[in-house]
Amino acid sequence: MKQLLLYVLLLAGITATAQEKGIYFEHGLSWKEIRAKAQKEGKFIFMDCFTTWCGPCKMMSRDIFPQQAVGDFFNDKFISVKVQMDKTAGDDATVKSWYEDATAIAKEYNVMAYPTFLYFAPDGRLVHLVVGGDSAAAFIAASAQALKPETQYYTRMETMAKNAGSQPDTLKRLAEEAGKMYDGRYTTLFAQRYLRAVPNIFAPDVVDFLDKFTRSSRDTGFTIFRKNPAKINQVKGARYAENKVQQIIFGEEIYAELKEGETPDFTAIQAKLKKKYPEWAGIVTDKFRLQWYQRTKAYDQFEKAVKVFVKQYDKQLDANDLSGFARTVGHYATDTTMLRTALAWSGRAVKEDPQPETKSVQALLLYKLGDVSTAVRIQETVVSDLSVGKENKYQKAYQQKVLDKMKNGEKL
């Protein structure tokens, strides 16, 4: 019994020592209780907003938070809490108990990227923001700014908001500054004020601004893109507005709610979308079904579904859609009829958007169908069309390998 007690005490000592070396994060407290504790102790709150899939989040937790210097700084001045912003099938009871608060925090403070570190004054006011991973010294220095009003990011932006006036150039500059900080709160505020100040929201430079600052359904641009696609497309190109709206709906309504290890309920997804985005419910759900078949490598199901999808939504598809479907068929299908169907999609994509990527899909399908000479000729144009610039270095090398395999009669 004495040996057991000694072991328990020793283990407790080891745990305490390990914990003392880094940031101590509160466990088992709600967001309301965290705020009450901070107010009672007169401490600031440090909140680590992270996701399970975020690489820099993992790096900070693994390499930075446990360091002695980091722990010494934070534990003296902050009540610290980690908040998981995504949902997974493996979440424990503590994480689940924060689901509602995490959603509210993401919405209220317009969290745009991960990791996002939020800093609150003892009275609960949000005063500072830091986004992204960094070294221990840089992280401490950036976090120290949260402690003084003259260096607090949100305190400064609040003052700027009061004094900015209604000059479009000033409001645009402030929106861009907030955007660089991944500050969704003031990015939205200044963007909205800028859009109210400009004489024509459909002017090319304003549409470009809208595009840059429309990242969620809460942004003003989302409603403008959704309700005025023709005017947006005049500036940005065919189906640009529709694709932007779809992208945001996918992110917020489907992928944000998709739990790892769970099979999606397509009927439930479509029913939910019908209530919020009735004009998009069908195509978004059906496109997600195709993506799911690709993700789970259910290519037989994909082939059956994609033929129906293209026929049903033909006029709503662009070159990227058609070329993407054709690429999957080209890589995995063996049926000649299916390959020829995909070749027709690819041909249409090349006609609409004759970029190297769309041409390479056409070459792949021709090669799979036995028209080697035509495939090689098209693939040669793909390689030659790609400049030698740094941005194309790896793509050019990949396409050259494909060309070499075609010339050697190898399997693709």
C-alpha cells in the first residue's frame, strides 16, 4: 500500500512538473465558467481555436505550448483554454460539451483561419488576435500585445472604426488590413462600409473586392453573388458567381458538418439545404454524392451517378466540372462506352477552356481508347503550353512523365 501511495505521489509530481513547463489549459469548465474565473482572478483569457485537421495547430500544441518560457509567460497572466472548432466521430464528452459554444464563438468573432488565438480582457471583452503558428519567442511577443490597450489589435481597430469616416479608399485599406490579419470581424465591418460608400458595386474593381472578401454566407458579397450572378459574371467570367456560392455552401453546410468515419445522409443533407438554399439543394447534394463516391473509391457507383448528373444539370456545369468528371473516368473506367462519354465531356471542356489541364484529360481519354497518336500530339501541346516558371515546375514535370509513358506505350 505504501508503495502504491508512493507511486501515485510520484506520478502526480511528474505530471505537475510536466504541466508546469508549458501552458496550463483549463479542463472541465464551460465558456461561461472560464469568463467568471478570469473576472474573479483579474486575468486575461487566452483561447486557442484549433481544428483536428490543422497542421500548424498541431505544431503549436506539440512544440510551442509545452515550452518552459511559454508556460511561464501565459500561466502568470492568462486563464487559458483550448477550443476544438470542428467535430469528429472520436470527440469525447468534454469536446462535445463545447460544441454549442465553439459554434457561437466562430460566428460571433468570425474566425477565418486556424489556429486563431483570441485574447479577452478580464471583463470578457475581445481585445487581441493572433493567427497562425510561430516560434516561441515570436508567439510570446505577439501575445504580450494583448495586455496593453495601446498594442491590442481589436482596441486599435475599434478606434479606427470610429474615425474612418466614409471615404471608400480608407475603408478599402482598412478592410484589406483586417483581411491580412484574418480578422473576420473587422474585415466584414469595413467591407460593408466600403460597399455602402462606392457609387457602383458592379464596377470591375468593386467586384474584384467582393470576390476577395466573400468567404462565407455572412459576408455581404455572398448575397450579391447569389442574387446577381449575371452582373458578376460579366466581370469575372461565365458561371463564376454560381461557383462561388456553391463553394461556400459546400464548406458551411456539408464539409463543416461532416464527421470523420461517418457515412453522410444525402437525403437529410438535401432536406436541410432545401430550407436554406432551395435553388441549390439538388445540384449541391448530387455533386457531393459524386465527391463522396470518388473519396471512398466507389467508382462503379460514381460512373452510374455521374452520367445522370451531367444529363440533369448540363446547363449548370462548367469546364472544370466536366473535365474533373472526365478525369476520374479516364483514370478508373474500363468500359469503352463510358470512356467515350467522358471524352465528349472533355472535348466540351477543352472548347470552353483550352487550358493545359483540360487538354491533358482529353489526351488521357484518347490514349485509353487506343488513339495513341492523337493523344501524344495533344499531350505534347500540354507540355509546351506550360511555361518553365516556378509555379508550373511540378505540373510540367508530371505532364512530361505522362507524355513519356504515352510514347513508350505504358499504362497510365
